[in-house]
Amino acid sequence: MLHIIKKEINMSKELYSKIEWACRLEFHGKEQPQIINGCLRIIEHTNIAYVEPHRVIIKDRLYLFFNEHDYFYINDLSTKYPLSKLQEYIADGNT
């Protein structure tokens, strides 16, 4: 039987501040993003592991982030967008 170990990964302070900054510019402090920390899933007694991204819900849209990456994803991991453009994607609603 497979046993999966789940360990929560905290969002880095740098990433958190970038997300907060983009939201503060767009919403002028009126709306806060809902942040769900990612986690590391390890299948015990194997060398298989999966890193789940941090999930951030902004204006009913799902954004995915990884610590130490300069990109983010919207809804799934198929297309990456530069983190420097986060505020524009929040404002425009591009998906």
C-alpha cells in the first residue's frame, strides 16, 4: 500500500510581498487575496515527490506560484507569465 507524506511549504516573504503589492495597487487595500500554501507530497519508500504550488485566489481567479520563481500561472501549469506583470493580469482579467 502506498503511503503519501504531505508537508506544508510556507510562502516566501519576498513572494508574499510581491503578491500583496500587486493587489494593493489594484484594489487600494480594499480586497485581500486568499492564499493557500503549497505542499510537498512524498510517496514513502520511493524517490517520487511532487511540489504543489501556492494557490492564490484573486477576484475569483486561481493564480499559482512557486517560491524562488520569476513566473506565475493562471488556473493550471500550462502557460507561465512573468511575475513583474501580475498587477496587469489582475487588472485586465486575462486568462
